[in-house]
Amino acid sequence: MLTPFTMFRGSIHLPSLSSLLWFGFYYLTVVAARPNLVDNGTDSQLSDHEFTYVSSWPIVDRKLGSVSAVAINGGGNVVILHRGSHVWNIASFDVKNNYLNATGGPIAERTVLTFDRNSGQLLHEWGEDLFYMPHGLTIDHEQNYWITDVALHQVFKFNVSHSTKEPVLSLGQRFQPGNDFYHFCKPTSVAVLPSGDFFVADGYCNGRIIKYTPEGIPILSWGRNSFILTRTFNLPSGPIPTSFFAIPHALTVVPKQDLLCVADREQGRVQCFHTANGTYHSQFHSDEIGTRLFSVKYVEYDGTDLLYIINGPQFNIDSKPIVGFIYEMGANRVVGHFRPENSLHAFSNPHELAVSDDGVEVYVAELNPQMVHKFQRVTRHGEDVRSSTLLKQSAEFPTTAPRQMEKNVDIKPINMKDSSAGGGLTVGTIQIFSIVSTLLTTAFLVVLMARIFCFRPSTGASERTDEFTLVGLQDRDDDM
């Protein structure tokens, strides 16, 4: 017999309500939280660093795999690294970090593609039957290509003018994770000094940086893994200590100050160290960036030391929008942003970025959707584009004097009140916010009533059980 309760229960479709709730959550935490930027994706009060999005670049004649890295070669053209048909997911590694799909063979597609910086035409390609899960790409001052592979647990150096089949240097043991100087565990990135000495970020498991001679002989190592999903010790409450890494994900060298800066991914910060001995120098963090920071690149522009930073998707209630940031090291603040102005091309899972030496072009690699974004600096001729006295003073802040080695300078968090003009909500945003809030409130009440009236167990009936699967951040393909 139909009762009011059975009629009410039959009319509720909980998956639809769940979808509605997730849509509202996504809008409030991602869409409505976006900074109020002008159409070109740059804060209008910070037009010293204004970029426009180039949606027609590059010209791709094939389906790419996850684009894990991007770099710029000596000719100014753009090189990307992608994973072809291989996908990093929860079944890729066992609990001891052994790659489980080795018998499937390496990626058959050509994984290293070079595009013309202007036309976007494909110029060159190589890298087939070499890699299993490539991660990082660095092109040094001698045009050597350095590639890390997290499945092989190895680092490779290629002299592409000599061979694209055989590396001139290989570090790590094939498919063997480890934590000594001759074993890696999912290494992520490489940075090379003018002397030829180089650094390896190692990586997802070990949370350390290793310095090598040009011949690959280890010099020193520092850092400890503090990633909550993989660390083997307890940290005291409070701020994470320096020299602890929750996935050192990308590296960049600051030559003027002899620093190596590290994107400390899961701690949402950049840590910088002296290249000579690995001692701590400073760190940079902003509430605007949030809890996850995927890549960092250094460029000197107009005499100013800049760090270009990209954050990524976040999994907390106060998640921040995915945006590119331009950070002025001397002034200790964000002085610009960049992001696609077209919502169809909005950042989703950015993984790495590259900046031209002249600071005119920025490229961002995305894991999913599999693509590369290009941004072009907007140049102004014959006018002072600085919009405030404060910004003029910041641009004149002295940054060239090296800081003393014995001073561990811990830079304070960025005061975003000085650098963000997009804090206010527009009328349209307020209206949509009101609508979404109403929908969320209604959906919550309906679900609550459904729980009370429809799923309350009767006498003798078994309890209803909802099962959830917890997937660690490290096992999400769109974050690797």
C-alpha cells in the first residue's frame, strides 16, 4: 500500500542530489573563488606583468597523452613531454613503489615533441620505446635534455645532436626504487648549474635533493619526506620545518643569488637553498596560492628577480582557484597573474611551466586535459604602466646583492592586500551565489528528510551501510 513515506521515497533520486551538491561545491570553491581578473587573465592593477592567452597555439595533429612537462630549447622553440597511452593511476605501483606494468613495454609513441614558438607547427619528435612514465624535462645551457621517469626510477641525460636513442648519462637502477645515492624513488625534476653540476629532486618517496658532479658523482644530499601519505614518522604540530618536502616537484636555479628553489608541492610553498652546500635560504608562500604548488621557474625581467608559479587542484573546503602567479622575490609579493580568459581552456590539472629567458612567453603543461597553454606578454611602448606608487617602489627594491650564507632568511607570508585587486564580487557573481546557495540549502534539507523518513531501519532490519573508497593524492593520475 502506498503511504506518504513510500511516495516521498520513490520521488527522491539521491545520485542526482549528490551531483547537485557537488556542482554547488565546485562552483563555490572554484568558480566563485576566482579572482576578479580582466579578460586577458591579468590583474588590471598589476599591468607591469600583463599576459594575453594564445588559444591558437600549438597546432597538434594527434591525440597527446598526459603532458607532464614543457621546456624551451636554445632556439626559443617549445619542447613538451607527454606519456602517450600510459596513464598513472592507483594500479600503476605497489605499496613498495614497484611499477606494475613493466611487462607492457615502454611507450610506443614519440613522447618528446618540439613546436615552433610562433606558428605552433611541429618541428621535431622523438622518444618512442624509451620511457614508461616520464615526468620531468629540463634543457640545460648546453642543450642537453634531462628526463626523469618515475616508473623506471631513473634520470636520463640526452645529447640530442648525437643521439635520441641512447642517453649519454643514466642514473638510478632500472625499475628499482631505493634511497641511496645510486637509487631513486620516483624522481621528478632536474636543474643544472653553469658549471655542469646538477640537482635531482627525488621525489615522490624520498623527499630529498641530491647534487651531482657533471659526471654523475654524488656530492651532497639534503631534505626529508614530510608528505603525510608516505612519511614514516610523526611531525610536531605547527608549521612544517624547513628542508622537509612533501613531494619536491620542480626545480629552478636563481643564478644571481646562487640559489636552487624547489616547488614543495603538497605544502604549497617554494623553498630556496644555497647551491654550494644546500643550506636553507628562504621560503615563499601565499594564502592565495593555497595548499598545493606544482611548479616554479625563475626569470630576471627588467632587472627584477621573478618566480613564475603554478598551483593546482586542491582538496580542502577552502580551495583556491587554479591560477599562474608572478612573484617578485625582492618585494616579497605576488605582482601578477596569468590564466586562460576562455573558460573552455581554463586550467584544470597544470603540472609544469616554462618561461622564455626574456620573460615574454609562458607555457603551461596540463595532465588532463592533455594540452599546453601559451601566454604572451603584453608590451607597452612609451608609457609608464605602473599603476601605483607602491608598485613603483617595489620595482626599485634592490635584489642583486647576494644574501649572506650564515643567515637563514625566512620570508614572511605574502600580504595579498597589496597585490590583489580582485577581491570584490561582481553583481553577477552575487546573483549566482544566491541561486546556488538556495539550491544547496534545499538539497541539504531534502537529503536530511530522506535520511530521517526513508532510510531509518525498521525493527529487526539491518543497518544501511554506505561504503567509501579513499584514494590517496599520490595515486591520482591527474596530479602526477
